Amino acid sequence: MNFHHTLKAGIAILFIFIAGAVTAQIGKPFIHDPSTIMECEGKYYTFGTGGGGLISDDGWSWNSGAVRPGGGAAPDAIKIGERYLVVYGATGGGLGGGHNGRILTMWNKTLDPTSPDFKFSEPVLVAQSDGVEDNDAIDPGLLLDPNDGRLWCSYGTYFGFIRLIELDPATGKRVEGNEAIDIAIDCEATDLEYHDGWYYLLGTHGTCCDGANSTYNIVVGRSRKVTGPYLDNMGRDMLKGGGKMVLAARDRFIGPGHFGRVVLEEGVEKMSCHYEADLDQSGRSVLGILPLLWKNGWPVAGDNLREGTYEIESERRGYALELAVDFVRMPGRMRGFNRDNDEPVKPIASQQLDDVIQTWPAGNIGVRIGDYMVRPHQRWTITAVPEAGGYLGGPYYKITIAGTNRALAATAAAEVITVPTFTGAPEQLWRIDQLTDGTYRIMPKTVPDSNEKLALVSSGDSTPTLAKFDMSSDNSKWNFRDH
């Protein structure tokens, strides 16, 4: 976060998908410069500039309540063993008019401020800038290297270079004798990640702190070594201003910045950020959580599913989820083979719900997978259920046949059926996560009489059922098509 850079941009200005609701997190998710989201004792936490932060019981509804002493700006957090390490910048970033920054670390056994074990250690200075050198010690980000266990911290803003230092993962202190390395320019709020043999440096580019006029966006470069060089997809070095776009403004959310990554399990990842302005919430800075995709070796912001009516298509063979009802023919006969070519051409109405619903049974109806023909028994409406809570980054949904209240539901036998009326029962609520390859996983909130976490899968070509999610199998994956 660089107020100096924002001021310059402001002076310069003086002289010169698919229909459906899209929301950020609910509650009061107001924050600037959020740290990577941490899970602790069943709750989620993120810290922000100025001290404090947000807490969520489910990852969807967020409110104030997290506690972080020290004030300052743009913290990050990481769990190492059974402890949490928090790093933050004190002063710097143009705060108070200068770039004399300091980076400090501190530990805690828990992030729950109500716990008797909640107590932060005394802050330890690990880096600083004197306000003259080509660096501003603010906006730190942490990486614990999964290959060798070494701990790294990047920091800096537009005022000079982004720098990299090594910390001791046992103490949080700077490794003795470690010299800072310059790894990027023209960005701030950096974050380091490791994925599939590559180190990724994500930085926030553009101007901040100007509400709906902020130009923040998130860019990335990668390297085979944690010390760089970090190149983008065009081969441009981030030390020379390179960076591939990860996320820019979208919908009514302006100025995404301060990337964080949460790996929930294989194939299910989330990215966090803040938006400088949510135009639906008075232009406030808010927490954003999106699916994180990996395409051709690069991180890309995904999409939380929008409400709407879809074909639910199996990734396995492209067949569609449908009610197991008798096929109702549309009126008319085959045309073609050079017959009736001189007859007037006129449109034929699509089959409507009223044309077929009286042929359906009144009670529970099973589901199957079949060839998609744009018929009423194949069109599903996805609607968020706000009062049902949610999960990290999304609300629970109901899945109903379009134009009806007939709802998809899980059974105690780990099968799927439709019930005549949606009641809000947990087995009728569905979690929908976009996966790292861009497809979707569909999971019931609850399987009756079971504690297992099961997902909707395609067994064979035509049988939908519930089973353990397997990222390596296309039978666990679905697409939502808007036809």
C-alpha cells in the first residue's frame, strides 16, 4: 500500500458473463490489505492495515473481531508447526510522508482472541528502510518452502525494489548474515507461492487508496529458484516491470490487491484479496475470495458460480444431469431430404414446462444422465440460500428444476433424487467449488445419517451418485452451461 504513489496518480488525473447476482463476502467484510486467510480451531481469520482484522465461522460471513497488536500496515500470516507467525510493516509506504519502513514478526499459539493461550510474542525487527534507499520496507509476504523448509519474506512498494530476505522458521528472526535480494519493481504487496516445480511472485500493480478510481490489479511472474529471476509469460523480468495478469476489476468490484492463497485440498484452492471499492457497499474496501485456477502453469482468478439456469454437464462424456422421467416428444415430423423445400420457413417453439410437467410423478423423482436436448427436465436453476450459511468463499445453493420448487437432494443411501418441494433441509443444500482446472465440484452440505464428505459423481455414463471426490477422475467434475 503506497500512499505516495496514489498521490502522484491523483495529481496526474487532475491534469488530464451470465446473468445472476454476484456478491463479495457477506456480513461486514470491510478490510484493507488483508493477510493470507488462516484457519484456527474451526474459524477463519485475516488481518488488515491498522491492526485487527476479520473473523468468520464458515468462510462466507465475515465480521470484525480478529486481534493483531502493533498497528502498521499490510500484514501477512502463516502457520508453522503448531504456531502462527504474523509479519507486518510499521510506518513506511508514504504513511506520515516518508519511506522509513520496518518489517516485524511475532508469534502466537492461537488466533482466537478469547482463548487463554492467546498472546503475541514481542515483535522482532527483520528488515528496515531509511527513506532514501531504493526500497520501502512495508507490505511483507511469507513463503515456507515445501521443498526444504526455508522461510522467505518479500517486501516493498513502488518506492524502489521489491526485496527478498530469509527468516529462521523456528524464531521468525532474520537469518544471520542474510543479504536482501532485489527481485521486482513497479508493484507492491507481494506474495510468494510454490506450485508444481515453480516459485511464483504475485504483486499488486497500479494505484491504491482512491476508492472507485483505484487502478489496483494483481500480476505474477515465476522462477525455478526462489531468488529469481521472476519472468512473466512473455519472458519479461519483474525486475524490469514484467507481470502476467491474474485478476483485474470485474463486475462492481474495483481494484483487487494483496493476493493470498489457501489450498483446501488437491484441486480445490482459493485466492483472497481486497477490492479497493465494492460499488454495492458504498465503495468500501472489502475482502474478496475467489477460486484459484491453474492454466498452462499460471495462476488465474476463477469465478464463484452465479445464480442462473443451466445445463449441468458431466465432464466425463458431456452428458447432462436430468430428471428420470419419460421422454415427451415435441410435435411435428422429420423435415428434410429435399422435401417441402418450398414451404414457408417459420420457427418452432421450444418445449415448455407446461407441456410436460403433468406427465411427471408427484413424489420423489430420481435423476440420471443423458443427451442434452434443451428440455425442461434438463434445466436446473441454481439459487443461493443466504440463511443457510456457507463455506470458504461461497454460499450454499439450492438446485431446482427451472420453473418449479422440485429440488435435488442427497439420500441416506448416498444417492441423489429430487424431492417435490425445497424445504431448506441440509441434504438439499449444495456446495459448489470451481476446481483448479476450471470445472466444478458439487457436494451436498450433509449426507443423511453420515459424516462422510461426498460429491456428486457420474458412475459410468448414465448414473449420477455420491462418492468420494477424486480430482484425478473426470467423473467427479461438472460444468455449468448456459444455453
